[in-house]
Amino acid sequence: SATVGTSSAPARGAGADVGAAALGLTWFIASLPCLAGNLDAITPIITMFFLLMYATINGACFAVAWLRSPGFRPTWQYFHWSSALLGLGLCLGLMFAIDWLMALVAVAFGGGIAWYVRTKRVSKDWGDAGAGFRFQVARDQLLALTERSTFHHAKNWRPQILVLCRVDGRFNPVKPELLALAGLLKKGQGLLMAHALIDADDGPRALVAEAATEVLRLHLHAESIQGFPRAIVHRGGSARINDGLLSTAQACGVGALRPNSVLLGWPRPMGDDARERRRRFVQLLRDLSALRKALMVLKDGRALASGRPFGAGRTLD
């Protein structure tokens, strides 16, 4: 992503390398029929590539029009998504009607270019219709999972865990065994959210939250857990940490995909205010229980980080 005050354009060296490669490939394709002494041999290739280009353009227009992308504003007043779909079908039909073998070669070549761009993560300035399609499907499914659906039936209940963890000065979890236990409970599947509250009165709060979220994501990846990490910056110090945790438990999630279980660690009594900390912890448990959340409190779970917390060949069922 581009930083403020810095151009996001590619360097000249990189652009020159890409241009040279594309020019070399074009020269190679064009020189083959010339060296063979038959210019008509390149006609089917050019025809297939032109039809494939038109089919791709029509397919992209159909995708963004069907997804109702707000940035797509065609100037042709008679445009409709069905016309783009018709153009896509006609182009593909003509390709296979002219020469089905060359059509398969052209489609395979185009798919190879798409695969190369996706796997090499080539920097591009155009959008991704696939991302818009996935967003639309996710939105429709979230709307389908309403409060009145059978998703909340007792037989369909499944733990959707929210892990509340503390982080140190480098944004590493103070109790990584919480993530290890969450991974054992979910086996890397299901909905899991790992949230951390950071007290940062001064400084760039957005940058702090992004950095802490990325560190949490790395810890989830190390535990082979597919989840949604997030760091939230708050003010007020430890005296108001309960308010932040309670607000996090209420606000996290979207639609029906909200956590119904909360996993947190047992507080360590430290200093002269140990009694006050215990009182705040008990009050937090009462507030979370009032929110109808299933509570899981982990005490002294350092053995969970070893990978074999119950011994060799033993599991928790």
C-alpha cells in the first residue's frame, strides 16, 4: 500500500523489465510465421486472441454490472448486464466454431497469464471482480443468517470464541496459551476472534492498532488457527480496562456471526492492589455472563504451549 506523500507508481527499472518481457514475447509469436515463410499461419492465433480479449472484456463488464459495483458507470445508455453476457457467449462460440483446438490453446494461454498474475502478486491498478463477488456472497449469506433463522437453534449451536488477551510492549500475547487452547477447541475451524486492548494515550493510534493486529495474526498463523485478530486502542489506563473489554465483547462480530463464548486468562495477583484487581475481574465475569456469553477462564495453562499438554497420545475429549 502507498504511504502518505509517496508515489505508488512502480520504479523505472521494474517497468522497463516488464515491458521488455512483453515485447520479447510479442516478437517471438510474430516471428514464428515469418521464419516459417507462411504469414497466414498467424491468422488463427491473432483471431483467437482478439476474440479472447473481447470475451474477457464482456465477462468483466457482466461481472461488475451484476455485482452492482458503484465504480462501474458505462456511458452507453443501452448497456445491460445481459448484453455483456451475450457478447461473452458469442465470442466464445465463435472461437470454438472457427477452430476448437486453437480456441483451447488460447483459453489455456489466457488462464496461464491470469494464474501468473495472481500467484506472483504482480502490482496492478485495476480492481478484482472476484473480490467483489466474494463480498456480495458473504453479504447475502450474513443477511440470510438473521435472528429469526434456525441458525440459533440448540442443535445448530457451535462455539464462536472471542479470545481476550493482553499484549506486551512488542504486541506479543502475554499468555500465548490462550491461543493454543482456542486452537485445540476449534481445531483451526469455525469462527474465532482474538482481540487485544492497548492503552495508548499518545502517538499514532491507528498505526499502533495496525501493528498489534499484524503481530496477533502472526501468532494465529503459528498456531495454525484461522481467525480474525484485532487490536483496539483505548484510553483511561487499567482502571477502565473492564469497560473496554465489555464493549469489545458486545460490539465485535457482524450480524449472526457474533461470538457466544469468551476465553480469557486468570489474573495474576500482583502488588498492593491485588484485591481490587480480583474485584474487577469478578465484576467482568458477571457482566459477561449477563450478556449470555459462555465463559472459559484459563488458569496456569503454560503446558498448552508445549504442543503435548496432556502427554503423549492423550487428548482432551
